[in-house]
Amino acid sequence: MTNDYESIKHADVALVIGSNTTENHPVIGSWLKEQQKKGRTKLIVCDPRSIELNDYADIKVRHRSGSDVALLNGLMNIIIAEGLHDKEFIDKNVEKFDELKALVAEYTPAKVSAITGVPEDTLKEAARLYARGPNSAIFYTMGITQHQYGTNNVKTVADLALLCGMLGRPGTGVNPLRGQNNVQGACDMGCLPASLPGYLDIAKNTEKAAEKVRQIWKAELPTSPGRTIVKVTDGLAKGEVKGLFIMGENPMVSDPNTNHVKDALEKAEFLVVQDIFMTETAQLADVVLPAACWAEKDGTFTNTCRAVQRIRKAVEAPGDARSDWEIIVDLAKACGADWDFHSPEDVMEEISRFVPQYGGITYDRLDQGPLMWPCPDKDHPGTPNLYTTGFPRGKATFVPYEWNQPHEWPDAEYPFLATTGRTLYHYHTGSMTRRTPSAEYIKSLYVEVNPEDAAAIGLKEGDDVRVTSRRGSVVGETRITDRVSPRMVFVPFHFGEQPANVLTASVWDDTSETPAYKINAVKVEKA
Amino acid sequence: MDRDVKVILNGKEVFGYRGQKILELCAENGIEIPTLCYDPHLTLHGGCSLCLVEVKGAKNLVRACAMPINNGMEIQTMTDRVFGARQLALQLLFSDHVGDCRPPCQLACPARGDVKGYVNYAAEGEFRASLEALHENITLPASIGRICPAPCEEKCRRNFVDEEPVSIREIKRFIGDWGIKTGDLGTIPEIKENGKKVAIVGGGPGGLSAAYYLRRMGYAITLFDKESALGGMMRFGIPDYRLPQPVLQKEVDWIIDHGIETRLGMTLGKDVTLDELRKDYDSVLLAFGCWKSLPMRVPGEDLKGVLGGINFLYEVNNGRKVDVGDKVAVIGGGNTAMDAARCALRSGAHKVYVVYRRTRDEMPAEKLEIDEAMEEDVEFIFLAAPVAVEGDGKVERLICEKMELGEPDASGRRRPVPTGEQFTLEVDSVIAAIGQGADFSALPKEMHDGRRIATDKHFATPLEGVFACGDLNTGPDIAVGAIAEGHWAAESINHFLMEGVPHRPFECDVVRVDLGPEDFLDQEKQPQEHPVHCPGNVRLARPFEEYNLGLTEEQVLRDGSRCMKCGCPDVHECKLRRYGTEYEADPETFSKEEYSRPHRTVEANKYYLRDMDKCIACGICVRTCSQQAIYSAIDFQRRGMDTLIAPAMDRSIEDSTCVFCGQCVELCPTGALTENSVHGISRPSKTRVVKTICPYCGVGCELDIHVDELTGKIWNVKTDYDSTTSMNAGRCCVKGRFGWSFVHSDDRLKKPLIKEKGAFREASWDEALGLVAEKFTGFRDSSGPDSVAFFSSARCTNEENYLLQRFAREVMGTNNIDHCAHL
Ligand SMILES: Cc1cc2nc3c(=O)[nH]c(=O)nc-3n(C[C@H](O)[C@H](O)[C@H](O)COP(=O)(O)OP(=O)(O)OC[C@H]3O[C@@H](n4cnc5c(N)ncnc54)[C@H](O)[C@@H]3O)c2cc1C
Ligand code: SF4
Ligand code: SF4
Ligand code: SF4
Ligand code: SF4
Ligand code: SF4
Ligand code: FES
């Protein structure tokens, strides 16, 4: 998020796109609802499903799944046509306005309405409300990123904010809501093939990166390009990757096209899985290492608004289980490395030297409360809102994109659109929540079906329903609800025994390689 | 805001700002006002009337939560009138409250032992925690677990299911024995001396218990006893075959190890006087019991061969052989009589009679004691009373008169009436076990009337600073009764020394007496576990050896699990009960018209329990849901006396819009809303709170993990609305609050595993990491660094993610590192 939570209280308008906020980020959802209820913030909700937040929306935009870029381009078209864009801000801060203008000119309300299914008037109202602000914030999640063209979607969101100058002030911002507790931190810490901790790009800044590694690790930086998860899976299948070490993940359930992942993992010559449970993935491992869980260790998480926060050990780990950090340190030593970390605090000390954004972060300071990065030195108070004084490289750039038809679209054989996602009650692959009271509340896979379709197919509430894509098929319990539009079904992915991801295609966004979970053509039958 | 409003608060001049409520001003000035319907994070309701204070000039008391201050206001927050009004408000709230704060077993235990707690810890195999829970109220558990008549078991609701209680006493004994067996009798805390000294006279269970609790509060204790060993009647009255002396001794030693000074062989009135003690100590507690056998008042009582019951047992317990001859008559029907009769058998007598005035049904002795005496062939002569002892220089005969039962007496038992018919028993000795009394010779006259010591309900005697407890105070009772007296007297002494007046803790308990077998039809029957029975002849063959060996561990686990965890889960946190205690509001002041109100329901969902019989209609939950959770799932449904909080249109919670964030549960001041996870735990008497961050979504809510210190396990997760370090300010969702039980799930991975021939086997860390290191460095060296890859996790910490990528890059030499964070 460019802005912090406090900033939500200052938003006159909040545009929520592709985020089922009240289910996936419930506390942020509660703030948005509270603001709207108190009449302080107007809400624009753009979502193919009629999510709960829609009940609070001042403007409801139920655009078709996969039409986000068209929708955003359409909004920008209206804003420019009506002269509502922030010319002064653009002049000062953003390059390539003409390119943007030229591209979105094509996206007339009529055309966009046809693509998205949203009435022209609604588009206009939404565009005006957002552009007029005075302070408007955008919130989005994987509804936006989990598409084949997810990166385009994200850049287009940023274009919209830049166009209206909705950055750098409380109440504005481009605010992606991170799905998992520490996705932000995992990225910050350089668990990305292309960059070192602190987003130091290895290909672009090779010399600088190598120098830092030499200085701090006393080692040589490998410069051959790393593989993303998707490419690792391919590499395993081809025998190019032989050893795989998985720390705390369950790609068997979480990754697209489960069947493909299983084949690949089985091909690994040597698979190590470090986890708290014997997950579907751990079953395939050659060595399983028992890890301490979150309540059993010290450390930090970085949340979606860049706040670094302390987690603290509350109880002892069971049996011989140990914290992930301890395991890695010992493994490094077993491989001959001369590492000298005795606590997570020792590691943070090194992080603060390696990662400029974390330069001022210490455990002592975190005991007083969260710190939002960038926090470059010990006296820096942290940065709740980014870009308050402009952009780091002088000027930002508009990066306009055309809307592309999604990779797969309903047809005669597979007439429904299935989107996968999560629910309030379960988390990710369910290995944790399915061992809590939620396991009793929501026991197994369910599929949300629109009443119209249910009637046509002859499905009653609770009936078993089969959802089949070109890649696989799952069976769940029918839930009839108008939260999904006609010809659309929603399939949560927490259930390893009926993994929704057998439906999804191995199609990825080309830039970020985020899998496209959101759009799958399927057929829906009574099971 | 300008602080320009001057207020006289409890006589002190303070300044507040315009519009500020009295309550807020008080809070700023460190004055706590009790509230039930008020919460600083919600809008005002003003319904409970607990926050009443006195404002000069106002006719009525005013609500501090609602009344703004104004210039010159004079406020009194704690006058008698205020106290009375709050007490009344509480009594009214209790008047239609249905529940039971503490379970009936606990209320039946004189010491208020946390039965539910220690039984369930035992059932979970948490023996040490069970022992610690026991020590909260019951010292000497291994000893008490052998000899207690267990009034708790009589009231145990398991009787409604199986007609047999939970084996509370035997479980207690098992736990006590576990401590002795392992040598770990419990943690002796570091004691913070408070500089005050208390003398205790009498080292029986009463004196020991008082010493223990006072010591833990920081007092320097000197324990005086006339004997050379501690334990009182448990040591010198109760025979070894029921309570082996080494068991008692080990438990006594553990108490003394808390740093208690003992002065043995010191008799009050002989070696030291009360005046001296009063001079040398800040307070004196008398706990010297009832050590005088009451006389039979019949001719021939002073013949050789007539013994007092406790005198006889005292000799036996000192290991001295008492020559009782061949035939013995024991007079009396209590436990002392049973012990005396059985010890007479063990001292060489071949025939022992017990002569009792009434019938077996009226006998005060424990049933088990009577049964065992009968098994050992003691002959019971009922409806008979001694009239004379005869003999030439020593006992030869006991003359008895037959009795019959007449009208009931004051105790409700039918009075024995002489019939005039006499008979004779040829005996060699007579043991009079008809009762004991206290010896007051060491006390000044104003402290007793010859039969009872003069104390008030706070254990205080007419002499300032002198207290009395135990058998001395109550007359002969049971050991756990003395332990209770010692504990409450310790509290009273503490109150006296700290606040100037003696005061025993007020106990505020809502109780249910309307339950019966028909309320437990859904419980599966499971019979009680019993120790192996040892036949009478075997017992007599090893006369003073213990023959009850107690329950086995398996039996304890099974029997403990029969406990139904009665009582209110909120008992330690309920504000209503806390204020009820503080304001000494007796819940029974106003009668409850009816016990169950049909429109109020107990509704369980998967996450929390709604027990609307305990709802005080404060509306906190309603406001929390609409103002914090922003769901408005619940509201006041009917008005007036019928008010009920529920989802609209008579829906159940699961059919409402409730999303189980549990925030209403968190803020509910009573046990009307409780997390399912806390049911059946009678803690948190010892809780540690650890602040951490939710492991689920990217919002990063701060959560308070509540750890049970006794087991080291999580028992609840809450949020802190006043936290200065959180970003969520108390808010959370179902996952954060209720998503933690996986932590203690049985199927957690506990050992490194290596797959061999398709199956996993356990391995040591060295072996497992050695193998991983070998394989990975092997791939690196033979196929190049990029032949290995690493997936890290958004669920691991920053530190862990950092280390894994450093490992990949530095040690393995590859950039093949990614995380599954696209979600
Ligand atoms: C034979 C017998 C069997 C019993 N069986 C049971 C049973 O099975 N279960 C049960 O729960 N209860 C039983 N009781 C009752 C129980 O033992 C007593 O209720 C309990 O011990 C009372 O504790 P106390 O501390 O008040 O007094 P006591 O235990 O009597 O202790 C008083 C202490 O004061 C000391 N003392 C006395 N006078 C002086 C003095 N002048 N100066 C200094 N020290 C003095 C004594 O030496 C003694 O140590 C039994 C009692 C007897 C007599
Ligand atoms: S809610 Fe409070 S007063 Fe009521 S039974 Fe529970 S602890 Fe007692
Ligand atoms: S069942 Fe358990 S809690 Fe209930 S009365 Fe019996 S021992 Fe006490
Ligand atoms: S259930 Fe609601 S109204 Fe009833 S006591 Fe609890 S918070 Fe108050
Ligand atoms: S659990 Fe949350 S949503 Fe449900 S009633 Fe309580 S506050 Fe409302
Ligand atoms: S409590 Fe809920 S909203 Fe808060 S971090 Fe956890 S999962 Fe997210
Ligand atoms: S009336 Fe003031 S706290 Fe309830």
C-alpha cells in the first residue's frame, strides 16, 4: 500500500476493485464500511461478484470477470474527456500523458459498457466521483492480480491514480491488499529470483548488488538469472532442477494446475519440505523438517501497509520441532558456511544493514510499535504515506495497456466462468484453519451458484455439484446465492481433497508470473 | 481542549475539559468507577446504574458515564450511599441471573478447591499443572486425598448421570503422590518479604495452611507446636494405615521449605504465653485444635483401663504399644471411634465392641470407615449407652443401658431415649471416643466461654491482632475444613495488617439448585473408577500398613474425563461477579421468580456460546457489532422485562449475518458470551499474555495470546482495544481470534523424517540436515548451482525469508529462490 490504515479515515472516496475486502481483509473491510456508514467516505465497488461490501457501495460496478483493464481504461477515458484529470500534478510528476490519452481514447463509454456489461451512466458516475475526490483511494487484491494480464491490471490501476493526482496525501493512494500475513516481507527480503533484499535488481544493478554481497556476506553474488516458481516446476519436469527445498508452502494445493505440480514434484530427485504439518506437498518429500509455528517463535512480519511488526514466542514448539530460522542456520553450517546468528534479532541487525528501507528498524524500536518502511535510519519515524514529496526517480510514467481477451473464455462446451478464491473462514491451503473451529463450520468444498443457473441445472442448496474445466474436475456442495452473477461460479481453494486448482490453467501473467486463477471456463453439473 | 473546568473530586481540586464525562475525569485521576454497560470504544448506553456517584446539590445519584462535568461540581465517588446504590444495582441484576459461577463440587469443598481445574488437568495428563492448581487452595493434597470425606463428591453432578461422582478425592491423591514420587511437589515461589511477622500456634492442617498462604504473601512466619512433629491430628490422630506418616511428613516439609520458622516442643501457656507472642509479633493466629477427650460422665471413669479416644490414638501414633487386653469397648459413633476400634484390634485385642447410642443410620463416621471396621469384625452394638464402668482397680465390665429412638433433636437426628433395660459387656478396657474439646487453659477468660472460643466471622478474637481458626474455632471438623479456615484466616490477617481491619474474603456465587438427572440425559454413562479393594484379613495381617493403593494412571485419566466441567467459563473474568464480590452483593437477595425463562436461550455455534440466561442486557455486544465489527448481526429484540439480544426475525446466529469475529464475546462483561475454547477451563488463575501478530491475512492485526502458565499452552486469543502498539485497535476477524487451535494439534510434525523405500522414518536433526546438506552440495558441485531451487513462504518471518535467500545465493550460489506469494 502506498498509504497506511490511518489514511483510510481521510478518504472522501474509496474505489475498491477486485477485492472482496470484508472476507479477505476483514478489518480493512470494517474500516471501509464504518467510513461509509458514517457518511465520511463514498464507496465505489467494482467486482463481478456481488460481494458483501456491495451492500455499502454508493456505486456498484459489477463488471465482467477479466474486463478490469477495459473498465479502468474506460474510466480514464471519461475523466480525460470531461477534463477531470489533475493537469498540474501530471505536468509536475508524470511522463507520457499523451500515450495514455491516445490509448484510452479508444475506450469510449459505449465500447467499455459492451465489454464490461456495466451501464454507461454507472461508468460516468464512478469516474466523476473518483476523479473529484478531493481525496480518493484505490484498494485492490488478487481479483486484479490473478489474471493472465495481472501486471497490466496493476499498472492500469496506477495510471488511474496518477491521472487524478491521487497519491502522496492521506486519503489517497494505490493500495494493494496483500493476501498473506507476510507476502510483503517475503518480497522485501529478496525471496524473488530477480532481486536482492530491498528490491535491488540483480540484472540492472549487478555491480552494486555484487559489492553489497561482498561486503555484507563476504561472498560472490551469483548472476545467472533465477527461476520463478513456475519455471522451477518446469525445470523439475525437464530434469534441469534436481533438488528443491520448500519452506512452509504447500504448492500441491495452492499452485495452479495441481496435476502438473504433482508430476513435477514427483520428478524432483531430492525434495525437502519444512512445515508444521504433513501437508499434501510434504507427503512427496524425501526429507521432512518439523518447524515451529508462528506462536512458537520470535521474528517480524511486514503487513500490507509496509508496517514491520514483532511476532513473539508464546509457547514451546512440540517435540523436536524448531524455528525455521534455526533450521536454516544449521543447514548453512552443515554446508560449511560460517554463519553467526543466534537469534532473529541478530538477523534483523544484518537486515537493517542490507536493506536500506529497513535501515532504522531494531527490535527495541519495534517493541514501541510498528514501523512503516522506508525507515532508513535509527531516528527516522517510518513512512506511513509514500510519495508525499514526489517520486523517487523524479517522475512517474504512465504505462497504458490495451485490454486483451482473457486466455480462456466461456464457450458452448464450457459455458460457465469459474473463479477461485478464498473465504473468510479458511486460509490458504487450509492446513492451519482446517484444524480450528472453522473446520467444523465449513467442512468441505462448496461452490457458489447463481439462483437462475441453479434452477436451470436443477440444483438445490446442499446438492453435490461437479465443476469441470479442460484440466480437471471437483465436486462440492451447492450454495445458491446472488453474490455470483449468472453463468459464473465461485470455488474456494482451501480444500486439498477437492483442490480448486485442478481447474485452473498453467497460464501466467508474463511479467510477474502470477498464475491466472481468476478465469476458467467450466461446465457445471449435478454430481 | 482547554482544561478549564474546575471540579472537586473526592475533596481534591482537579481540572477537566468542557463536556468531559465524570467517568473520564475519574479515570484520568486514577479513580476506578465500576461500569457494566459502558465501554470507552462504544457509544453510551447508560443502563446498568453501576457507575452512580454523588454530586453535591443533586437530589439523586448521577451516572458518571453519562453526566458531563461543570465548573464547581463537587463529586464523591465512594460514600455509603454510593456503595449501597451500587450493591442494590448488582443485587437486582443478579435477581434474574441463571447460572452457576463455580461448580457445585467446588462450593461443597470447604477450601473451595478448584476441582474442575485439577481434575481436568489430571485427565489431560498435565499432572504438574494439576498439582499447582491444587496448591491454590488445598495444601497437603496427597494426605487430604487419603483421608478427606470428600463433601465435593457428594455434590458432584456426575451423580446425576452415573449415580457415582467423579473420583475427586482419589484423583487428588494421585496428583499429590505424583509430586512425592517425582520429588517435584510444586514450585516454591520467590517470596517478597513484606516485613511483618505472624506467630501461629498449632501445626495441624489449619496452622500449616495459614502459614503457607501468609508466607506466600510475604509474611515472616513462626510456627509453634507443643509436639516434636507437625501435622496435628493428621499426624497424631489418624492412624498410619489410612495416612502413612512419611506421606504427610514430605508434604509438611514442602510447606516449611517456603521459609517458615518452626518452634517445636513449645506449648502455649507453658513455654510461651499469648502476651509474649502479642508483643513480639504483628499478629497471632491460634490453631491448636481440640485435644481434650470429652469425659463419659459415668461412674468408674477413672479406673485403670479407661482411655480417651484421642489419647489412645496419640499413643499408637507415637509408636508406643498400648496394652488394651483381650476385649475392648469403644464408646462413640464418629471417626475417632472407628479409628480407635480398629487400632485396638491392631494393638492385640481379639474382640472389639463399638457401643453407640443410636443406629447405624445416625452414625457420624464415614460410611467407608464403618464398612471397613465391620469387615475387620468389629462388633457394633447400636442403641446402647454406657452407664458405668466396673472393676477391681482396673476395668472388668461395662454396664450399658438399651436405648430407643424418640423425637428428633435440634440436629434433626432422632434423640436416643433410655429404656431402663441394662446389659453388661465383659471387657479389659474402655475407650471413650464421644467427642473432643479445646483446652482453653492458656487463654484469658474473655476469649472463650469454656466450650467455644470467641471469634467473629473474620476469625478475630476479642483481643486485637489475635485470630483463631481450625478445629479450635469450629469444634472438631475435618482436615480440609481446617485448611480452609487457615486460608481464610490468613486472608483476614492480611487485610488486618494491610488495611487495619480483619476481613475474610466475600464469596459471590450465583448457584443453580434446580438441576437433576433429567438435565443430563444427553450424557453418556460411564461408571466411576475404584481402587482395588483389600480384604479385612489381609489388612489386619499388616496392621499399620496402608492398604488403599489408590487409582492407577489410566484410571485417573479415565475418571477425570468423566467431569462435565460444570460452572461458568467466565468465572475469572466476569465483571458482574467481580463487582458482586467487591460490593458484597448477595446474589440471593431477591428471589429468582423462575429458574429458566423459556425465551432466553443457550445457543452454541462453532465458535462461541451464547447463554442468554446470563445476559444483563447491557447492550455492549449490540454496539460492538454495529460500531466495531460493522455487521449489526444482533439487536435488542423485545422490550422491557422480556428484552432479549438476538439476530432479527428469530434467526439463529449461524443464520444471521454474524461473521464470528468474536469482538462482542471479547467485550461482553459477563459469561453470557464465551469462546467455546474456554469451556471447561477454570482458569485463568495464572495467565501470561503475549502480544504478537496474526498469522493469517496481510492486515497484520495484533493479537493477545493468553497462555496458561501451568501447562504452557494457549487457552485463548484475544485483542486489546487499548493497545498502543497495534494497528487494528482491538478489531479482528474469525481467523485471528478463533484460528489458533492448530498450534496444539496432535498431528503437528515433531521429528525430522527421512523417506526410505517410500516410507518415512524418524531421524535426528544431525542426520536429516546432514543428508540435506550432502544432497544439495552434491547437486551444486556436480550439476551446477542452478540445479537446486528454493521456495520460501509468506508465512515465515522476515528473518527466515532473508536467511533462506541468503542461503540460496551465498551457500548454493543460485538465484533460484521464489515464494508462493502471488496470493
Ligand atoms: C482420630 C481422628 C481421626 C480423624 N480422621 C479424619 C479424617 O479421616 N478425615 C478428615 O478430614 N479429618 C479427620 N479428622 C479431623 C482432622 O484431623 C482435624 O479436623 C484437623 O486435624 C484439625 O486441624 P487443626 O489444625 O485445626 O488442629 P489439629 O490438627 O488438632 O492441630 C492442632 C495443633 O496444635 C498443637 N497444639 C495443641 N495445643 C497446643 C498448645 N497449647 N501449644 C502449642 N501447640 C499446641 C497440636 O500439637 C497440633 O499440632 C480426624 C480427627 C481425629 C481426632
Ligand atoms: S456470568 Fe458471571 S455472575 Fe453469571 S454465572 Fe458466570 S461468573 Fe457467575
Ligand atoms: S462433574 Fe466435574 S465440575 Fe461437575 S460437579 Fe463433578 S467434578 Fe465438579
Ligand atoms: S450478551 Fe450482550 S447485552 Fe448481554 S451481557 Fe453480554 S454484552 Fe451485555
Ligand atoms: S461475532 Fe462479530 S459479527 Fe458476530 S455478533 Fe459478535 S460482533 Fe457481530
Ligand atoms: S485477524 Fe483477520 S483481519 Fe486481522 S490479520 Fe488476522 S486474518 Fe487478517
Ligand atoms: S450506567 Fe454508567 S456504566 Fe452503566
